[in-house]
Amino acid sequence: MYRPTYYQQLSTRMGAMTVREKYDIDRHDERIKTLRLLTTLLAIFYFSYTLVDIYLLPDIALRSVLLRGLVMLPVTFFLFAYYKRPVSIRRKELAAVLVICLSTVVWCAILLGSENERVLSYFYAGLVFLMVLTIVLTPPFEQSLYSSLFVFACLYSSIWFLSGATSIYVINHLSLGAPMLVLTLIANYRFSAESLRLYLENVSVEQLREELAARNAELERISHIDPLTGLTNRRGLARYTDDLQQHPNAQHCIAAIIIDVDHFKAFNDFYGHSEGDNCLRDVANAIRSACRSDDVVCRFGGEEFLIVRSDQSTQTSHVLAFAENIRSKVVELAIPHQPTQEKKVTISIGVYIGTLGTDTELGQLIKSADAALYEAKRQGRNRVRLSQQLSDESSHLPKRSTLHMDNPL
């Protein structure tokens, strides 16, 4: 299976940015925190070696103090100040790499001033700079590569000028330095490539998680929508009812309005189910157009619709006018209905207005509205009727669509 290389992955685009740019932005805070910590430890380590210089090579004590103190100390403070600037993390890492390269040059300059024979043994410590640039600081591979080559060239250019250096000494030193250069670069490359791979995997997982969350949210929304009319279905009404019962407000009145399409079975028998679906969609649109945005408009049954309106002062006259407006809108659609006396589709509406309490549930209000709807049907249909009181008197009526919260459609 083909897998893109480290540099191919870096140059791949992710939207408006390349992987390299997004990787640097997303990992900035984590990387700068690590960079500050490592810089602090390396600075302590580097400046503490002034004492080692003085102990091993007393003839360069003053040279060591002056070069480390007058050159590297100000540069180190500048580096920490640069970390606070609003630049990319890659530039900050490059600044740290350049400071390490400079510290190598300064260290070589210190040792070149010694005539002590122990300088040859001490010079092996210069290989530590290669380790710092590859497996300690772990900058991006390209920075590690070029800086390591510079440090390697600096060390093996200086080695010839050390007091007592011979060709054999240089070869012995190089036999250790060359493998260290190659192996530490390999380690840095693997670390850089693995870090990028893990980052891309995390990005992919996060994208999948976001996509899954979006799809779940859409499925949740769809599960509460009636596919034919686009209105809330019984499941959505059940969720609204649960919220309403959990956060009751005694100051709010609830208007329950049940709407039924008159003689709808006869409409289906005469025109067919396809036209019946079109009829329900048109009626649903008319109902929705008359409602407020905060009204709960639900397809309650086959040809039944339910509106739940919550308000601080739901006046009876206003609710009846609202219901009458819905009835008129449906009549104005003038949907043909030949089997009926009116020759067009009409609706009957039952209304009940009440408040929710510890002893009153929304289902009871709907049941009272359903009783009013049954009365509108009994009196000839195509009219609005108001239920005057909350009761269970509808229980003896012919079975109609009632709300079962434990089994929503």
C-alpha cells in the first residue's frame, strides 16, 4: 500500500492551508511550551560547563567566561524574548537551532585557545551538539538536517587546529562523529514523521467525530419531523411535552388546538392516496403559515394536526380567532372534495385553554381539546369549538388519536 512521504504529507493541502501550516498552528502552544523548557535546561547545561572548562583547561578560563558571558548570554535572553513574538512555531524553533549552532562555534573558539593536552579528550564532547539538534530539541527534520551538517563541518574544521591534533586522532574522532551524525538524523526523521502521522490521524478522527455528530444531530432532527408534511411528529411532541412537564410555569397558559380534515377517508377513496398526501401537505402549509414561530405544530394522526401555544396570557377570544383564521385559510385553498356537501376540503377544530400544574399534564389538555373537536364534528363539521373545562368526559367518545408519551410515533 502506497504511503506518502513526510515531505509529501507536509505539502498536502487541508482546505486553504497546507498540512505544514495547519500542523504548526494547531501544535503551536504544545511545541512552544516544550521548546521553552528544553531551552532553559540546555542553557543551564551549557553555562554550567564554564566550570568544566576552568577545571579541565585552566589556560582558557578567562576566554571561556568572556565568550560564554558576553556572546551567548545576551543571545539566550534574546531567544526567550523572541519566543513571545507572534510568529510561527517553526520560526521559533529555527531561532533555537541557530542559537545552538552559534553556541557550537563559540565552544570551538574557546577550545582552540588551549595548549593543554587534555583538550583532545575534551573535544569529543562537541558531539553532544549533534544530539541536541536531533534527538533533544527535535526541531523539524529539515532544520535538524542543515544545522547538523553545519555543526559537523564546524567541529571537523576546528579539529585540525587543536593543539596536538594528528591525522590518527581526527580519524578516530570521525569514526565516532560520522555514525552519530547519521544515526541521530535518522532518529529525528522518524520522530518528525511519526509526530506528523499521529497529528494527521488525530485530525482525521476529529473530522470523523464532527461529521458523525452532525449526522447524529440531523438524524435526531429528522426523527422528530413528519416526512410527509414537514411538521413536528408525535416523537417531537413527546420531547416538547417532557421539557414542558419538567419545567412547568404556572404563569403560562397552554392552548391545545386539534384540527381534523373533514371526510378525509372519502377524499382518499374518491381521489386516491397520492392526492390525499397532496391534500395533507397543502393543509399543513396553511396551518403553519397561520402560526407563530414559537408554536408547536404537529401532525398528530393520519389527518389530524395539533397546535400547542404557550403564552403568559392566552386569551380565549384571541385563540378562537386564531383557530378561525386557520379554518378560513384551509377553506380558501379550495381543494376539490366532490363527495361532500361543500365540494371542497374543510376542517374541524377543537380548542382547550388551561394551565399545567402538578395534577395536570399536557395530555389532559389535549384530551379536552379532542372532546371539543368531537363536538365540532357532531354539530356538522367545518367549525371551531371550545371545550369549557378540563375533564375526562372524552373517554366515552369513539376512540380517536390521543397522546401516548410512552410510545410516540
